[in-house]
Amino acid sequence: MNVLPVGEHALLVELPTGDAALALHAELLRRRAAGTLPQVTDIVPAARTVLLDGVGAPGPLAADLARWDIPPLAPDTHATAEIPVRYDGPDLAEVAARWGVPEEEVGRIHAGTEFRVAFCGFAPGFGYLTGLPERYAVPRRATPRTSVPAGSVALAGSYTGVYPRSSPGGWQLIGTTDAVLFDPAREPAALLTPGTRVRFVRECGS
């Protein structure tokens, strides 16, 4: 664990793995809910970092963090979000070729994987999902699309993501869902939040 000051009131904690970042994020949320971190206003996880804002003078908390015993992330910490998907994306054939499998196998492999939201970013409601083995990692498209439809299920590297709204994007599109990823009128607004487990459910015929 490496703790770095960010400005006068924030800390950036660097972790060795994504799972370690998720575990620290969960522990920080637990301690804040218990009232032991009342000064922390924002806790933002990323791929292998966690940002804490509103810590006041960073020195004391930075020293304390280095001594914390962080419990591993419990497998049942979060509920599982099920997302129905049609594996009909325009990049399905390319992904199948990279994986060395028939096109119909892409959906079977993807839907047979349990994912977890590592962090969120890019757009409101967009979660970066981990879980696919590294052998299924695929590169981003050499030329990004100017418009990706909302609900597109996509791959980039070893991450899976679902576009919550139409936007430019360079991920490989393998499917489509009608699930609403972000709704400001809903509580919480985002369907996918850090730590949430995710299972994609194949719709008939895909």
C-alpha cells in the first residue's frame, strides 16, 4: 500500500491489485458508516487505487492507513445484478476469432462468468467489470466509433462494460441489453456500483 497526498485535503491510496482496492474501499465505507471516518466526504475506487477526499490534514490518516489490517472482500458483500443480454453485437465475430471459438460460444463463456464492478467512470452508470480470465482479453478498436448505442455490452482488455447511454466509444461490442443502467429518478441512480456482483443472462436465441 502506497499513500500519496493529493492537494491539501485528499489522499490517493495505491494498491497492488484490483481486489485489494475493492477490499480497502469496502473497509473505508464500513468505518465511515461506523462513525470512525466522519471527515471523509468522498471515497472513490479505481482500477488499483482509492481516492479519499475531505480528510483534512492528510498526515495522521495516511500514517493510520499503513497500519490497517484490511479484511478480504467477502463474496456475499453485495447483491447480484442480473442483466439480460442478446449476444448480437457487431464485433461478435471478431471477438470469437480472437478467442478461437465459434460465435455462439462467446455468449456462453461471457454469460457463464461471474463479474464484479471494480470501479465506475467514463459516464454516469458505466461500471468497469472484472471477472473474465486474462486469456479472453481483447484490445480496444483501432478506430473508435463515433456513436455506440445505449445498452451495448462491450469488452476492452479484460474488462466488460455496458454503455448507459449513446456515446462515442472504442470497446468491442458483443451484445445488447434493455436494462436501464442509470436513472436519476431511481435510488440508487446507478444499477452498477463498486463491489456489485453481476451476472449476464442470455436471452433466448442469442
